[in-house]
Amino acid sequence: MRKSVASLLVALSPFAALATTPQTATLHVQNMTCELCPITVKKSLERLPGVSQIRIDFAKKTATITFDADQAQVSTLVKATTDAGYPATERK
Ligand SMILES: [Cu+2]
């Protein structure tokens, strides 16, 4: 049983990869004043569907997010950090 589920996942993965449109955005995040803030920012982002990777640079006050453009938009990412108390703007 366990083995058949595993092989099913392997069989589906090429299609899953085709279905995603990976995109990376860098946000300039305000209000990150102590080293705990990046953790809060990261948590607010990682619960969003489609977000696969988050890199926070505390010194530069940025968050670089890799996400599936079919499931998330930059505006969704901005709203998530803003709602958590960290207003953000996209850095282009
Ligand atoms: Cu803090």
C-alpha cells in the first residue's frame, strides 16, 4: 500500500512540475527591528499556498520569495507581511 502511494507520487511529479510557473520576487520589508522579526515575516509568508522558498535578509530588510505564479501573486505576499505588521513593497 505504502509503496504504491510512493510510486504514484513519483509518476505524478513530472506533471506537477509542468503545472507550476516559478517566480521570484524581492520585497522591501519595513518594521524589522530585531532578529525575531524575520521569523514572523517568514511565518506569515510560508503559510501561503504556492510559496516554496523564503529568504529573509535582516541587514538589507528584504524578503526574497520563490512562489508559483499560478497560486500566488506579489500582492498576496505583500498583504501577508503587511497583515503581520510588516508593510512591504516590491523591490524591482
Ligand atoms: Cu522583532
